[in-house]
Amino acid sequence: MGSKGFQFEQEFIDSLRCIPMIVRLKLDTCGVKLKLNHWHQFTQAERQILVIMPCDTPANILTYRQHLQGLVTDYTGQPAKEIDVAINPPWLGLTVPEQVQTKAATHNLKISNDDWGTLTPAQRFALIKLSRPSHENRNFIPAMQEFGLMD
């Protein structure tokens, strides 16, 4: 996945009409709950900056959160709700989370811990998000294919 996002997101990634996985990962990393209506208020350029802006070191995470909250406040008059940041998020772990295994099993698939270990944190994050029961999951299989987890 480059700055253009995952292949399974291509139907909306160019327009950035939905919040792409890479930004959703950054939101969970910096502890901001961004609503889709907030996202829709941002310009295309502002959305693109949020896609490419780094959010992987303590300093970058703080800068990203401040930039994002500044945008939300500019458009809505108040910052977005903040969420707890996981100390050991499952996408950084070396064991396949139960919900991902369960989702894979519904498609007669299995992900080994070794396979999980070959994925990037962003790929793991995507599979975790796509396997949540509350998520519309039509991209789970395309993601599995894109990540080389299917024969």
C-alpha cells in the first residue's frame, strides 16, 4: 500500500469520499474519533495531507493529532472526540486476533501466525477492521487476496 491506499479501496480512494484504512490506522494511533461528516467537510487537499502525513513516532503522532484537531475545529467549532489509544494494539502483535480467524473461517480460510507476521501493521489493521462484526465486510476477501493470503 502506498500513499494511494489499498487496492481493495480503489473504488473510492481517488475521490477520498470515504476515510481510507491508512487514515483510520492513524486515527487509532493518535486517538481521534473522526466522523465521516467531518471528513466530508475537508477539502480534497486536506484529505490528501491526512493520507500522506506521517503518524508513526511520538512526535509525528502528536503533530498529526494537532493538525487533525485543528482542521475539525476550523470546520465545526470544536475538536473531534478523543479515544483511548491501545498500548499494545493487535495490529502490532504477532498472533492473529480471534476475530480475524473467525472471519477467515467463515470463508473456509485460515491465517497462520507466520502469515500474520509477514503482513505490515497497516495490512493487519485493515484485516482487523474488516473482520469486525459491525463492519460491512465485502472487502475482507479482496484484502486477503491483495495481501497474498489466498492461494
